[in-house]
Amino acid sequence: MTFTPDEADSDPLDFAVKMEIDIVEGRLSCVSLTAERLPDGPPITSEGLRRVPVAEYVMLAARYGREILLERIPRSDGTYRLAEFKSPPANFAKDGMTDEALEQVARLYAWAQATGRKATGVLLNDYGMPRPTATRWIQTARRRGILRDDHQRTSQSVTARG
């Protein structure tokens, strides 16, 4: 995945960054990083390299990169369909702790684990769910067998499933 400076960046780099991402110990990680000078750009300095937000780039790649992080969606015949991760809607928990809402929690949990975030923090910051409530929902999803921790690599893509 390649990241290039953008006008919207608050502190843009003046070079392109190419990253190779893979699963290391159950988490998406940068396993290779290359800095490339832009046409007519200044030389790359050690100060510039220290400013590369590696963790942020890994998370962005997981969220927006095609076939970086895929979900295994179960089919009725016991097989799986691979699909890009899409965040649940903002109101997914409005009807309480239904199996459908807990499935969304499990999906978010798998995504958070794979990207190095904490699921309770994602539920708090992105969905406004208080941390104790998020913890209880995660525990309930585990107890009901909806949430499982199984991340694996499938050919060239990474899969995560709650």
C-alpha cells in the first residue's frame, strides 16, 4: 500500500511511503516500509522518517485498503464468503443486546484486534457506548459463542472473524 502526501494532511510528509502489511502474532503489522522521494521533492531526511505515522497507516490500510482485511461471512452450507470489512451502522445497538447487535460487536472486536486497537475503545469513541457496557456486551457475545478469536491468513489476504 502506498501513502502519498495530501492537501488534507495536517502535517504532510514530503515523500511517498510504501508499506507491506501482514499478520504478526495475530495483528496486522508493517513488515516492510520504503520511503520514496517525490518528483522534484526534497531529499528524504531522518527527521522526515521519524514523522511517518506507521500505526495510523496500518489502521487506514486495514479500513480502506482493498483485500487487506477481509471478513469471512458464513454461508448456510458451512462455507464462507470473503468480504471487505464495513463498520456497523451508528445505531446498531438501539434494540439492545440482540444476537444481531452482538454479531456487530464481534465484527468490531475482530477488526480492532487485527488493527491493534481495543474493542472497548472503538465502541466508546466510534459508537458512544460506555466502557462498562462495551465490556459486558463483549463478554455476552463470547458466552453465547458469537465472538471467537480466530484470525488467519487466506492466500494473499488477511481475514478476521469475531
